[in-house]
Amino acid sequence: MKLLYHPNFLEHKVLTSYLENPERLDLILSEEWFVNEMDKINLGGKSIILEKLREFREHDAVEMITKIHNDAYVQMLKEQCQSLDVDEISLFHMGKGYSQECFSRGTYESALCSAVASVQAGMLARKNINCFALTRPPGHHASYDRESGFCYFNNVTISAENLLSYGEKVLILDLDLHLGDGTLEYVEERQSENLFYLSLNHNELWPYKFPDSGKHSFNVYLPDSINDTSYINNLNKFVLETISTFEPSIIAVSMGFDTSDIDYLNYANQLGGGFKLTQRSYTHVKKILDESLIPYFCVLEGGYSPESVLLGISCFIEDELKILKRK
């Protein structure tokens, strides 16, 4: 599996009290293997783990993004960010029922790069190269004309929409702690027989929406403090069943590590609850995906402790890390 990363993911600056912050990626970016493999790529070499984000024109990126998001919203985000000083951070609130989000001068560029990285990860999957995009900011709460829940552009749906244009049949698997309400809204409104959304999320937490399953979606709500054994049983039942019945050609995974026991320990009081998953669950997710023999890619959603992100990502690149250690 490849990891897709770009330094611009860190340019979205936030307030010090903000859960979703650049420090989430600190531990993985400081790993010796990551530094060495990034140096290799920067010198024009190839890495068995890292994939470089391709260069892109803003116009082309916006064209893809506006297939999911309102033109005026995208322009508003750009102008809001460009109006700020380099070190300035602004809070923006769209009104009742919406979350308050941070904007910095680099937020638009970070969100743009995350969307492009998600599309690139999907295209790599078409070539049978499984990839995990370390997208930041995340995306699955963002909807047609608004940001929400730390999310600005809905990365996984932008990639899914691109894949649909190539005739792919896409299963979006949402394994974040929270329901991807923006993604669910897109899938149900898209009404495509080639698109399906399956989520396994907490049964009580934000965004406090627990819709029934629809024609193009199936939502599984799991109890607080669920452990590996129960979670894996649900994975085996619902993920395997959905893969069997829907028969996707590509699986797009919204992967959140806010389900970890580390995040539970650090943030359960702040979030109102959580899961207690360990590397056992994340390794099993990868096992299911690998054994399906269906090309897949992942985009990073939640996971607020740097330790959670490092733990989770390491489970997905375990084989590649073993190869590096043998060299």
C-alpha cells in the first residue's frame, strides 16, 4: 500500500484548542522511515511506501470539486482565506445547526490538495495500486454548500464522482467515529446504481443525525465503548455482506482513527463518548479489504491523537514497513 502526502496538508492552521490540527500528523511525519522515504522521493527516486501528489492546476481541481460543491461556496472559501494575514486565524459560523470552523490563509490550499489527493488515490486504485491519502483537512461532513465538522471539501465524494465518470462501481465505506452526513447526503441525492454508502458509526454522537438506511445507503450505529471483538463481528457481517451484494469495482474508505482507545482515553469527555478499538480492528479492516481482491483506497478522516493516527496508518502499511526493515 502507498501513502499519499503533501506538505500543504499542514497549511490549514487552527486555534490551539482545536481538535483537528496539524499536530495530528506529527508522529507519522517524524518516523525515521517516513523522513528517509520522503528524502528519496524529493531527490527523484522511488519509494515503496510514499506516493508524491501530482502537480495540478487550480482550475482543474476546482472543476472536479464543483461537481460536488456549489461554485459560490468554493469561491467564498477561497476569498475568505485569501483575505487573512499569514498568521491570522478566523472563526466562521454559518448559523444555527452548523458547526463553527477555523479559517487560515492556508485552509483553501490545504483543502484543495486534500481533494486532489483523494482523486489521485482513486485513480491509483484503478491501476490496482491501493493507496492511503493522509488528507487534511478531512472531508466527510462537508456538504454541497457548507463546511462542517472540521471538513471543507468532501474528499471521498469528489473522488467517487470522478470514478463514476470512468464507469466504476464505487462502495464508500465510512469507518469514522461519526456519521459522514455530507457523504450520505451526496450518495442519496446522486441516486446512482453504481454508488453505495455503508457506515459503521457511533449511535449517539455529533452530528446527532441517525437516519434510516436508504436505497443507496446502509447505516450501522454502534454503542459507546465498543471493543475489538464486537466491532470486528460487525465488520464481518455488514462489510462482507455489502461487498457481496453490491459487487463494487472499487472501495473508497473514509477512515477515521478517532475510534481508537487512545482517542477514547484522551477525548471521550470532550466528544461525549467513543469506541475502544486497537490495532486489532484496523488490521482486520485491511484484511477484509485485501481479501476482497477489489481495488481500494483510503482517505483520512478523524483521529485526533497523533498516537492514534500513527497506530492506525501503521496497520495499513505493515507489510511495507517489514520490507524496509529487511533492507
